[in-house]
Amino acid sequence: MPVVAASRGVFTVSGEGKVQAWPALPGQVMAMAARGDRVAVAVHNQGVFLGTAGANCWTGLDDGLVHRDVRALAFDPHAPHALYAGTEPAHLLRWEDGTWAECGNLLGVPEARRWSFPIRPGIAHVRTIAVHPLEADVVYAGIEVGSLLVTGDRGQTWEEVTGLGHDIHRVVLHPGAPDRIIVTTGQDTKPYRGGKGLYRSTDRGSSWMQSNDGLGERNYTEDAIVVHPAKPEVVFLAAADGIPPKWAAVRRLVMGVLNGNVYFLSPSKLRRRRGADVAFFRSDDAGASWVRLNTNGEPGLFDMVWALEGELTEHRGFRLYYGTTAGSLHVSDDEGNTWTRLADGLGAVTHIAALQKGMEL
């Protein structure tokens, strides 16, 4: 069952489209992660809250959280109750045994002096966190905009991973292919040049290949990427035609602030005919090449897709979900070939996570 974070709140949505609202939070959700039937959310400048499906409440995880503007969350797959949080400015913290502790000094790496963000106040932040599926001490932290960092000692020391773009959005790992890394990026801005789209590594980040074959002009890749949980070679992606300012003339952009420094551009309010022109793609070779799904002549989606999620269902079925800036949630039971609108009126969807009730934590 998906849990959805949107501009109007957090919701669970049943397979029949029944929408259940979670208790209100004190601001906009900036990050979300799920493990079993638990959901962690970061609220802008308000820290991290933990909820459990059916409990109808949120618990603030406050002790030791000295940096409260949290922008990324990830549960540690090796420790049932451990959670990582990345912040603005760029720090990484770990929640365990009822308190937060900082994981080394991200800002101490030499590259940090070049990090920035194109929207005021221009401060880089941790955008994505990924824990190696087989080695608990190996953690990746993606900086927007700046570097992909890796630690081999759970944060005591950090080093930059080189050879890929700098506008890091999402790092994806899979236990079935532990040496493979897929990274989604935007488009490099000053002082960087040359990076855009997807990058993949098959040697734990020692070398990288740009992997946009088949995407065409849709090389703006955000968080909307899913690796099939049972088939590590199969990857699904939603990608847009260029960075947000290209969705319309700059003077016609309508920007809405998500209660913070991250700006949310809704193509539904723009005048360019194609908007974000989002399309869905599938890769059967772990991201080396891509084929567009649902190629029956239909144009790309006008509204942006920030969130794409997948889950295994009964009898080892597989279900995909995506949400739009227009506030709708869609589902596919045939690996993205056809889609059904599951819910509407949620507000702009920014995050989707799959709940797994009954999972041992």
C-alpha cells in the first residue's frame, strides 16, 4: 500500500482508491522513507517525525537533532531501528537508541568549498542517502549541487566519488547487484559543466558511464526511478524534457515555494503546450539503455512527476505508482504499460513510499 506525501498532507491509498489522511504535520514534507509499516518524514525546518500505519499519530525524533532542515532520509537496512538524515547545510546524522549523532564532517572534504545551490540562499544540502545493501559501513550521500560522497566506515571519513555529474538527485542500489550504482541528476550549473541525466557504475563508483541512451531530450531525471525488487536488471524511470526553466519562457513561470528554499514549479500553471513533457521508460539492462513505455502516440505528461514507487504484491506480482504536480496518483499492474488513476485531489505529490504491513522490523 502506498503512502503519499503531497502539498495537502500525507495519505495512504488503498488498491480501490480509498484515501486515508494521516494526522496533520507542521509544514511541508521535504523527505520521506518507509520500512515495514513505519514511515519517517522530514518537515521543513521542523525536524523528523515517525509514524506507523494505523497508529494515527506522529512522534518527533528530536533528541540530538542540531540541524533541523532535513532534506533526505533513509532507513538502515542492516539495523531495524536506525535512520539516516541529511540536512541543509550538508550534514549527515544517524538516529539510533533514541538520539541523533553526526556521521563525520561532510563539509570537511576539499570539494565542499565549490558546493552551491541555484536558489537563494545558495546553500548546498544532502539530497539523497543510500546504504550499501550488503555492507553496513558503506554509505553514499549525494550533495545538491556538488558531489557524490562515500564513506567506508559509517561516516568517520568521507571522500568524493568522481566521474559523474554534480547535480545529484538520487542514488539507487540493489542487493541483487551490490556493485552497481545508478545516479539520477539534473543539469549542472555554475561552476560545473557537462553533467545531465543518468549515470551508472558497475564497480562501486570507480568508473562511470552516462546512461541516457533512449531518453532523447528527456534527460532531466529526479527522484522518480525504481529498480524492480525481484529483477535487478529491470529499472523504471520518469524523465522530463529539460530543467524546469525550459518548461516555459522564464517570464511566464509560476513558482510556488514549498515553505522553504526548494522551489516547486508546477507545469499545470505554465503556458507552454507540452509542460514538463514527462515520459516513462524501462530498462532491461540495468539502466544501460532505455525504451519508452506506452508508445501509442500519446504525448508526454504536462505535469511533472517527482515520485515513482514500486512494490511486490501477493503471488509475486509487481505494482508501480506515480504522482503528479496536479495532485493525482496513478497505478500500473503491468509494469508501466498501462496506468489507472487511483486518486485525485491530493495536492502536488512529492513523495511515495510503499508500506509493507507485517514485515519483521
